Amino acid sequence: MLIIQNDVGNLHSPTTIVAPLTASFSTKVYPTEVRVKAGTAGLPRDSSILLNQVKAIDKRRLENCVGRLDTGTMRQVDEAIKISLGLVPL
């Protein structure tokens, strides 16, 4: 899972907002997905971040931090979230 909630919310809330990742995906990349290569942020396999499936979870469900995404990838995540929420035209 990728935590996408802001740091202030993470500090004060018992929940956080996340996007799931999957290593099972087609060759087509949808506008609400961001692909990351194996080894990026400690990921063992090529993965797709599914920004069309964001949800809130209890922080007690989180185990350990695998890594952090670089600024460029996080910009892609931001754009995919905007598309998923209808904040920008397709």
C-alpha cells in the first residue's frame, strides 16, 4: 500500500488514506495507475499503484515501511489521483 494522506492527518488521525499496489496488471496503463519498477522504494516486483481504489484504513493495520517514492513518481501519483477524483479533465 502507498500512504497518500498528508503528514498532519497521519499525525493526528487513527486512520490513514492509502492506495493499493498490485504486481498483477496488463500491459495497458490506465490514467489512474502509476507503474513502478522492481527495486523502486524497496518493491520486490514491478508494480502498479491503483489510484482508482483509494481507501481509508486503520493505521494499526500497517506493519512496516518498505520505502519512499521519489518526487517524480509522487507527481505522477498526484496527477492520477486528480484524474480518479474528477478534478481534471481526461
